[in-house]
Amino acid sequence: MEYNNLSLCTLTPEQNRRTRNYWFTIDNNCTAHTAFNKQKSLQIWLEERGLKLKQELPAHGEHSVQKIEGSYIRKMHMSYDEFYSLPAIIETRAPSNGDYTLALITETGGLRTVHILNPNCKFRRVYNYSESRAMFG
């Protein structure tokens, strides 16, 4: 699946209280995509996927909406051999089916792809949720 119409929304304190403490939300084609409670986590997510903000972030707690420059692909694999033989440029964690799992990021022609193993692959690497959310939430 390619995500090519991403937008970032920064939240006010009132909006933040209605979430799970998120300050930044990302949508794709007006559909919720992901969210972050720390600016550092947002920046890591953008960098790993080769995405850029079109504007500077406003002051913390100020509402704004802006388009994100770039796109990325998310691909799920059923084959361990195929997954582990990918020419990854980044090894990270990604949420999948209620867990954080190993994600391998590849790049072809400037477009990055986030690869994960399907949740039905019972030997896929799964990380501690609380620890991962603290790192990437």
C-alpha cells in the first residue's frame, strides 16, 4: 500500500486531552494513519520514511495542519526468507496488529518501503509494547 497524500495536524491542549496524549496526528487521504505524543518520535518516523514537513512546526500546543512532502510504501510479507533477505537501509520497529514488530526499510529510486512480516507468521520478532511506545509513540 502506498501512502502518498499525508498530512500532519498539531494539536492544542484541548485536542490532546481527547486523545491518548497525542500532540501530532498523521492522516492519509483524510483517514487516520498514525499519531505521536513526542516531537522526537514524529521526526524519527518522518526521517525513516524519507518524508519532509513543508513548514516548520508551530509552538507546542498550537493547532496547525500541513501537507507532508513525499510518500512511502508499506508491504507485508508471508515469507521469512523473502523478508530477511531484503536489502534494508534501516532496521526499526513498526506497529502491526496491536504489537510492535521488526520493520525493515528499503529504498528504490528515492521511494522508501517499510516491510513487516504478516501477523500470521508466528516467529516474527515482536517487541515489548510499553518500551516501543515510549520510543516511538
